[in-house]
Amino acid sequence: MKLVVQVKLLPTPEQSLALEATLRACNRAADYVSQVSFDERLKDRNSLQRAVYADVKAAFGLSAQPVVRVVKKVVDAYATLRGNLKAGNLGAPGSKRYRKATSSPITFRPEAGQPFDDRCLSWQMDARTVSIWTVSGRMKHLRFVGAPDHLKTLAEYRQGETDLVRRGRKWFLVATCEVPTPDVFEPVGFIGVDRGVVNLATTSDGANYQGRRLARYRRWQAHKRAELQAKNTRSAWRRMGCRRRKEHRHATQVNHCISKEIVSVAQRTGRGIGVEALDGIRERVRPRRDQRGRLFSWPFDQLGRHLAYKAKRAGVPFVEVDAAYTSQRCPRCGHTEKANRSARDHFRCRRCGLAGPADVVAGVNVRDRARSAWAFVTMPVPPSV
């Protein structure tokens, strides 16, 4: 499986200036290549490279291999655009977003990330330094730091390109690692995970990960963004973007911690993980107007993706099950009725009297469905007649 490992660079002021000049030169070249690709309808890498190689190398001060990386960067950007258009992510043909995306060439930010291959960038893992090509010449002994487990993964499994990225005044290298996927073990049971807003995740074991702190943080950020939006200045809009990215990073970190703990418990106890399939949740629910922004921007899907890839990396079975009526069905007698959940936090079966926290009951139902789904998936195929 592919993992992305990020390390932080520690350049001197002179090295930082050289890196900045390199990104700006590469992205100016990418804008030129993108214009040629758009004007001449060149989509494949070989024909585009033949058309622009000599001009880019002479005009932008790039060496041979960085030119090749710039061309590939442009080709990949247009391939991504075509994929989004085909999937309908930019609206229907003829819509305003669709026309805007197809009426002009792709442009690149002056300090957008730039990919480097092993000819342009080499790692000295023992010394914790890299040697990287820049427009000012080869830069050696550029120090980097990272988490110990990230550095171990990087040293053992790094493959392919590495991206040079700048965020604010900080520099990072983002490398792709091909980590072997362990075999999935046969579970002795399952942990059902119910996702929500008040409680981010509740397991069938009764573990509860509350979302009140994250909700409070998001409300505070929304209030600050509203204040900045009222100013309506370039500086205010720039700061709004910074706050939006900061909120996203905070929510991502919360989901990482929750998913890591759940997968760790499942791996230690020899059980699998079952979650609700929340595909199409926007079409199924009809929240009030004042609830739409909070519900539709809540990171449900991200938590599910974190659970899926961490479970895969640990060899833990992972199953998605139907989410219908998991919070209204009694796990003991099977009676399903909306009145079973008289309040958001409380469940009481109208037939057998089973009572308990509603999210825990939902987690138990998810666990039972995951157990049945796993038995069906792993059922031996009967021999053909």
C-alpha cells in the first residue's frame, strides 16, 4: 500500500532563498508548458516534451531532468482535470464551473509544490541531510527532521518522486512510500463504530469519543471567519483562508487520534472493525437550515477513511455495513421503531424493554451486521457443477 511521509527541512536563510527561486522558476516554466499544451491540444507526455523541451531549458534556467519533471507535472494536472470533468465534479457540460475549467489553461501558484526524482534529489538518511538541485546549483547538506517512525518508513520503503513543498515560511519534503500490506487475520469478533456529531465515534464496547470540543472549536473559527468576511479586504480574505486550513488540520488530527486508538484496540484483541456506510447521506437526511452547514461539513468520511487505511496497514479486517435503522433497532429482539429512540442520547425498546445509550446500541447493531457481512464475504465458494 502507498503511504505519504512528510519531513521538515531546516534550511539556512541562503538555502531558503535558493529553494524559493527554484519553485518560482519551475512554476513559471509549468505555466508556459500548460499554455502550449492548451493551445496545441497536446495531451500525452512525449509529444508535449518534444514541443517545449528546448525552449523551457533555455528560457527558464532549468536543467534537463527538472524540465522533464515540469512536463510530467503539467500532464498529470490535465489528466486530473479530465478525470474531474468526466466524474461530474465540476458540474454538467455548459455550466459556469465547467466552462471556467475548460476555457483557459491550468495555471500554477508561484510557490506550488514541485516533484523531484532521484536524479534531482538524493537522501543521506544517516546524516539526516538531502542533496537537491536548485537554480543556483546543487545544494548539499540540507538538514531535515521527522518523527522516528516516519524516518524508518522513509528509509525502508521510499519509492518514486519526492515533492518539495512550502507552507508559509516552512519547507517540507513529501515522499511516497510503498509499504507491504500485511495479511488480514481471521477475527474472533468485531468492534462496531457509530459515527456522529455530538459523539464523533462510539464503539460497541462503550468507548465514547465526544465531539463537543471540536464543535466548540469549529463554532469559534466560524465566528472569527464571519468577522473577517465583514471587513471584506484582501488581508481579511487571506486570513480567512489561513483559519479555514487551520480548522481542517485540527479536525484531521482529532480523527487520526480516534482512528489510531480504535485500530489499536482491534489489533490487540484480534477483532475486526465495522462502520456504517454513509454514502449518499446528504440525500437521505433533511436537516434544518441552521444545521446544514455543520452537518454537511462534518468530517464523517475522513474518519472512515482513516479507519480503513490504518486497519489495512495493521492487517485488521474492515467492513462497511448498511446504516439503515442502526439507531432504532433493538439488538436483542430485533424490534425496529422510531419511538425506540425517544431522545438523542437514550434508547429503550418498546417490545422487550432493553435500554441504554443510543450511540452504543447503534454500535452494537453495526457490530452484528459486520459479523454477518464478514461471514458472507469469507464463505467458501461452492464447486461448479
